[in-house]
Amino acid sequence: SVAAGAVGWRYGRQLSEAYAQTEDARDQAQQGEAQVKALLRSMADAVFEIDESSTILIANESAHRMFGWPSGELIGRNVTVLMPPEDVSRHEAGLRRYLETGESRIIGKVVEVTGRRRDGSPFPCELSVAVVLLPDGTRRFIGVHRDVTERKQAHQALKASEEKHRSLFENMLEGFAHCRMLYDHGKPEDFIYLDVNSAFERLTGLKNVVGRRVTEVIPNIRQTN
């Protein structure tokens, strides 16, 4: 997330520097433009530049691949082709609000949004937006999209696995306690309950033990042993 935001900021800064070159420094401007193009080619994230009317002026190859468009075909289209229909009005209202008041809820932040591929399929992505102010007073907006589909799938798989194991844990007939051993100068001193299932409480009669030491729950355990 932080990396995506940093990339958007860096690209915006380089683009701003390139635009700021004067006629007397044309060679420097060309060099700056070449640096920007090299940066775009090397990026795995999708990078877009749009104008105040939401027209896409620049889209790197990663952007075309990520959103399923043939190379170059995004240029000149409205950026709303990259978002679900239900998000279009929110985008238009947000852009209008920023142009009129300077207030924005996403510029300078990394936010999670839903992207839409050319075939209409949605996918989760992170978006960071930077603004470039041109000499004539108009603004350009630099958006960096990062596809987080795999990360989302991994998170969902982990959650499903945790729920499955939790269900097995809770439905065991045997009492089970998950504990962590506590040491004093390298020697086992006590242990603390991290989790217990329902059967443990039912069979032992011990309640509310999670987070407590065994010697606290069973004060005479040392004498018993």
C-alpha cells in the first residue's frame, strides 16, 4: 500500500518536473520525458494520467494488461470505463468537488477500490492518486492501481481455514487447552492458557481461564504434582 502510494507520488513529481521545463531547457525536458517513459515501462502497477474531464491521456502497458485492453486502446477514453457502473457517479461527484473546492477524500492516500476489466469482470485493487498542476493552471491526475486479487484470495483462504479449525476445536468431545509455557531463567515455571474448547470447561469445571496462568486457576497445582 505504502509502496503504491510512493510510486504514484514519485511519478507525479517526475511528470511535474518534466512539464515545468522551459523552452530554453528543451533538452532537459526531453530527458525528463524519457525518464518518465522508462519508469512507466518498468512498473508492474497500472499507471494512468487523466485530465480534468476524466479523459485518459497516458496508460502504461501494465494498465492495459491489468484491465484487459489491447495496447494503446485506453488512450482517449473516459477513465470511468475502468470502474463498475455504480461507482461512476461517485467518481464524477468527487472530481467535481475537488475542482470546485480543492477538497478530496482520496488524493494523497491509498484506498481500496473495485476495478472493472474490459469484459466487465470486477477485481479488487488499491489506488493512489497524485495531482500535477500545469503552468496554465489546469490539473492532471496520476492514478496508480495495484491488483490485490491474490492477496484477497489468500486472506479469504486463511479465514476459511481458521473457521474450519475453530469449528473442529469447539466440537471435540475431549477437553482441549492450548497453552504457552513460561520460563524463569531458562527453566519451566508456569504456563498460560491461550485457548480452551467448550469440552474443557464442561469436563474440568474451570471457567474464564484464557489469558490466566495455571497457578492462578489451580493454586495448589504444584503441591498436587
